[in-house]
Amino acid sequence: MSLTDLNQNEKPGMGGRRPPEFKPGTVKKIVIGVVAAIIIISIGTSSFYTVQEQERAAILTFGKYSNETSAGLHFKWPYPIQQVITVPAELTQRIHIGYRQEGSEAVPVEEEAMMITGDENIVSADAVVQWKISNIRDYLYNISDPEQFLRNAASSSIRAVIGSEKLDYAITDGKTVIQDKVREKLIELQAKYQTGIQIIDIKFQDIEPPSGQVAEAFREVTNAREEKNTKINNAAKYENDRIPKARGEAQALLENAEGQKKSRILNAEGDVAKFNAIYGEYKNNPNVTESRLILETLEKILPDAKIFITNSNSDTVNYLPLNELLRGSGSAAAPPAATPPVTEAPQGGDAQ
């Protein structure tokens, strides 16, 4: 028995089996299959990508910008055919000028904050710039360091605007105007260099002189100016309250005077018409009219008078019980009567 035959048979006492023999080329096929599976899995995992809600993705085909995608799951050709770069295009971002925010503490950056005003004074200006990505292609290809470019552009704009204003104006009434001018300049720079950055807003935290006696002096100036503005506003409020009231009172007086004027004119016209009517009757019969006017006048000036007429030409003494008549008229419970008739005294009589 040859050695080959012994190897083909089971060895006594070992209880094992001989390993299977592979055909020529089988191992090579297995290796190729494993490598192919790894490549397929790698291609599959690298061909799908996810874009978050606040992001947008730029697709580079052979290193050149081709298109962009929004949030969601997307497919691309594997690297190096296509490459994906995601940027937070839907997120509003902030950069700080003149200080850095470290947790809850603000750390000043003097080289950014210190500036020279138009009247050659030193002022410290801190600002916050709000921005977002508006054009991904320009953002990726036109500037190498977008945040640093934006920081330099903001500092340059702030220095240019503050450098043309006086210190007193910059730290008091001109803060809002300076903000608007800086924002306009910053937008112009982004458009000029096509950075793909959209400036949303810029807010100054502080515009003040350096700390020390100068700052204290300007703080007193600011307080005095604010007090002045408060008093001016109060005076304007008082003026706006009093002037309409005074105008209303003046208008009421004018209307009242106009009413009195018209009333007096109408009364005068009525008196004239009445006088003309009486005068016309007087010309027709002077004696009767004169007597009537006298009697009417007596009725007006002596509404409760009682008139008694006697004749004094007779030699007989007339008895007239005036006391009894007056007493009887006072005790009578009768309703008020009209003016008692007056009898004209005869010629030569006396009226008492």
C-alpha cells in the first residue's frame, strides 16, 4: 500500500475526516466574489446620502458643481464620479464683531472693537451680524473662508461709517442711523464679490468711548441728553393736549358770540318792526294810542296794583271803604285773575 492510499483512508483512532478538496480555481472565485460583494456594498452605501432639514447639498460631478438638492434622502453616483458637500443654507447664523461669546460670558476683542470717529476720538463698537447662505455655488467657490471674509467685511463697513460720524452723535442719537448705513455697505460688499451670503440684519450691542473718566463724562452727557429728550417729549405731550382744548374753547366762544349776535339782531329787528307798527297806529289816532301805551306800561310795572277812581268835583264827601275792600280781596281764596279793568277817570277826577 502506498503513502497516498494511507492518506486517503481514515487513520485508526483519530475519528476525523479529511478536509474537502477544492477544484482548481475555486478559491480564486471565492476571493473575487467577496471583493465584488464588498465593492457593491460600498457603492450602495456611498450612493445614497441624507440632507438634513436646515441643510442643502451641492453635487460635484468630477469636481465640478452640477446641481444642488434640498432636505431628504437622495441618490448620487459613487465617488469619484460624484461628491456631495452639505452646507447649512436654511440656518440663520451669527458672527460677533468686537467680542466673542464663550458660554454665557462675552470676551472683548479690542483690535476689532476699537475705532476712530470722524472727529478723531476713539470709540468701542460691538455688533452682531445675522446672515445665511443664499447661493451655494458662490458660497463654495468664490470665497475660501466665508466666515472670516464676512467678519472682515463687517469690521470694514463699521469703521467706514463710524469714521465719518462724530463721537457725540455715534453714542447718542446716531446709533440706529449708523446701523442702517453699515448694513447697506455690508450688502454692497456681498453683491460686489458674489459671496452667496445674504445679510439679514446687524445690531450694535454697544457704541461707547473707552472705559475710564472719558466714558463717565460721556455717560453723563448721554443721561443729560436723554433727560432733555424726555422733557421735550413731555412738553410736546402737554402742547398736544392743551392746544386742541384751547382751539375747542375758542371755537365754542366764537359760536356762542355768533349765536348772541344773531339773537340780538333778530330781537332788534323785531323791536323795530313793533315800533313801526305802533307808530303807524299812533299817526292814525294819537290820543287813543297814547292812552293805550300808558295803560299797558302801568300793567307791566304795577301788575298787582288796584286802581280806584273818585270824583272830587262834588261837594258831597264820598265814603269809600278801602280797608274793607282790601281785606276782603286778601282773604278771598280765588285763583289769580287777569288785570282788573281800568276805568278812565272823568274830566276833573282824581285817581288814587
